Amino acid sequence: MDYIAYLRFVLAFALVLGLIFLCAYIARRLGYGGKLGGPRHRRLQVVETGSIDNKSRLVLVRRDNVEHLLAISQSTMVVIESNIVPTPAADSKPIKTLAKPRRGRIKKQ
């Protein structure tokens, strides 16, 4: 084979790769990028999870700025509470304890 055939192969390969990247760019711009896509408005969000036991979990889900508390196990899902309006993060303050922790040694008896 001569150099012209190799050159044609390299140019065709570059053209195919260019078309693949162009299609991927257009798909990302149209919102079909999945996790690879840029930031976009997401309506569904898992706010917090907690474990009840080895097989059950509590999940706090936010959809359209309304939260729902779900209990999820291996075979069932139960809505514990729905239509919870979330409180702003600025309102949540740490709980003050009444008793101050003691410092020093613990005496053995």
C-alpha cells in the first residue's frame, strides 16, 4: 500500500472521531448528557438517609421544594410523612445542652 491509502485511512478515522465528538457535544447541549452533562435544574433530590436496622432505611426526599419521608426495606416502601415544607438552613441552630461536661479524672471505687 502506498502513502495515499494510509493518509486516506487517517483522515477518515479523524472524520469519524470528529463526528462522534460533535454528536456528544450536541447531546450535552440539548440535555441528554446524563451525569456527564453540565449543571441543570434537578427536581428530585435525596436530602438525607438514615439506617433503622440492617435491612431498613429512612430516606428524606425533596421534590419541587417539598420533602417526603420514606421508610424503605428490601420488599416494601412506606410513605411516613409527605408534603413536608423544608425549613431554611439559617433557622436550624444547634441544640444547647443544659449540663456542662465534666473534666478531670473519674474516681474508681
